[in-house]
Amino acid sequence: MEPWQIKLRAGDPQGAWDLFHERYRRLILATIRRLVSDHDDVMDVYASVCQALSADECARLRRYTERAAGRAGAGTWLVAVVRNFTVDQLRAQHGRERRAVPAGLSGLQQEIYRALCLEGHSHVEAYELIRQRRGEPIPFSAFLREIRSTALQAPCADRAHVVQVTSPPPDDIATPEGDPAVTAEAAGRLGQALAGLPSDVRLAVELFVVEQLSAGEVARAVGWPNAKAVYNRVARALARIREVLGREGLGPGDL
């Protein structure tokens, strides 16, 4: 149990919030920045998120502690809560009618548009969500081709203001000269390697490599003991990805 949870159970919601906010404020900001690019908008949403989490003597944190603590780590739970809250804020601000799924897309393309443009998921996250919803295997390379087709037919309407995919999008990794078919296959392997990481390790890789938080900040956000743990686990994760790709005959020059 984390210190903020101990405070909360002891009947000190303000003390609990202070500890929770100190530990997770950077994770909250990083999650919001995945969806919002303008700094002032980020801070507005951040203030609203903090108000919602601390409202009614930290009722949301109390419900998590009492009901969900055994099912998801606090960092994982918080990312989902903040992402959903941010999307709701953006819809309220920009209007739902501007962010409807465009007509003329196939069923799969509608799901892709919704996951990427409306819900703000990364390419790999969208792949996992859609595959689970459909209950059927989808080759990642084919999924990437559908993403490209969707983007050509219906680019994200508010992409300049909203959808900021911080996990490196697999279809953006290839060199311009690469063969599209080879690129798609290589990207699929990379996506599978990333998706195979434990959730806390994948989050740490994203915060440390993509968001460029310090190792100490990542440790606090993910719940690891210290910065050394971040260096070690992220290094092992990247080495594991290189090993997996290497067995597939893929090197840095292939991505």
C-alpha cells in the first residue's frame, strides 16, 4: 500500500492528496500531453483533473483503494482515468459533432479512427484494443495498412490540437527509402515486441524515452524504488526488443 493510501485510510484526505499529487503529477501531465498540444490547454485540463481527483475528500482515490487496487496498479489506473477525463473535456470544449466518425469508412477503419482520433490511443494501443473487441486475429502489417488508408480518407480533424501519439507510431519509423511492404512487416514485429512488455515497463519506456522524464521522475510515476531501477529495467526492455527483432532478422537499419 502506498503512503497516500495509508493517509486516506487514516482519515486524512488532504494529506493523502498531497502525497498522491507529489508522486503522480508528472504522470498526469504526461498523459494529458499525449492528447493536448497547447500548453495553456494542458494546464487547464490538468487543473480540472486534479480538482476531480481531489473532490469530495478524494472520493475517486478512495474508490480505487477500496475496489480496484487488487486489479490494477495506481499508475495504470490513473493513466486510464486521466485519458478518459481529458477526452471528455476536449469533447465538451470542441463539440462532439466536430469529432464524429466520418462517413464512408469501413467497419475496421471506423474503429481505427475512433481509437486514434477520438480516444487518443497510440497505434499499438489501438491495435490491441480493436483486436480484443473483435475477438479475431488481425496481422499487424495489415492493421498498419488500414491505418494509412484511414488517414488518407479521414485525417484526424483536430490533430493539431489533440491527438499527440507519443509512443513512436510504427508506420512513422521507417526510412523514406524503405519498401512499404517490408516496412509494414518490420513495424509489425516492433509493435508486437512493444506490446509484449509488462504494462509498468512499457509505461516506463514511454515516459523515459519518449516523454524524456528523468529516471527519478519515472520511478516515482511508475512506482519503482529508485532511478537505478528505471535505468536497469528500461535498458533490459530495449535489449529484449533488439533481441526479439534480431531473431526476426531485423536491425536498426530496417526500421
